[in-house]
Amino acid sequence: MPEEHPLIEMEREIAGGDFQRAGDVSSELKNILQRAGFPPAFNRRVVIASYEAEMNVVIHAYRGVFRARVYSDRVHVEIDDQGPGIPDLELAFQEGYSTAPPHIREMGFGAGYGLSNMKKCSDVLVIDTRVQEGTKVVMDFFLSPSNS
């Protein structure tokens, strides 16, 4: 069976530390999904997980690339960053655990729910992280649970 071509593709750069534009990429994806006619509950899952991944780049990495491919029955998201990596991935999945510095927390970010929210909202979540190199996050969201 040949691979289906995406209906929509997007690729955006994310700058680490750019809190002025933080959330812009996931907002753009939300608008794309709404215009494409996906159900609101599905859009919410995709956008929450995408926002969390985008914010992790802004908070922790130097830079990143956000890619999304929208198909008729699913959305595939990849975020590839250059940053410190995640030294203990299992610990990072614990709700409330955060390595965000105090000045980030004072801005209202870095509460430690990013990875757990990404896991709850996505149907497939794969994280490849290398300390001192960066992290790649791959998430898939399926319209029908039978596809997951």
C-alpha cells in the first residue's frame, strides 16, 4: 500500500528563550486543524501536546524545528531540538518534576507537566534524547482509536 501524502505540511523554527513567540507554532497548527474540519476534541489533544513540546524547546533548548504533517485520519508531529537533552527521562515524566530555573517558573512556565501531558494527549509518543546534544520528540494522533 503506497504511503498517503499529507494534506498539509508545516515546518517552523523555534528559538530557545523566545517567550514573546512561545505558543505561536501550536496556535498556527490549531488554526490549520480547525480549517481542515477536524473535531474540536481531537484538535485539543494535538494542540496541548504540541504546545507542551514547543514550550520545552523555548524553556530548555537553544533552538528547535517543529514539523507537522496532517493527513485525513491522523496528525504526525516531530520536534527536533538542540539543547541539553534529558538526563533522566523516567524522572522527567513524573508530574511536577521540572528542571526549569526559578526565573522561568516565576513567568508561569516549567511546572513539570509537559511530558506527562504529551503522553496523555498523544496516541504514540517517542522521545530520543542525548545529553549535551538534544532531544527529538515524535507524536502521532489518530482520529480513530483503532489506528493506534
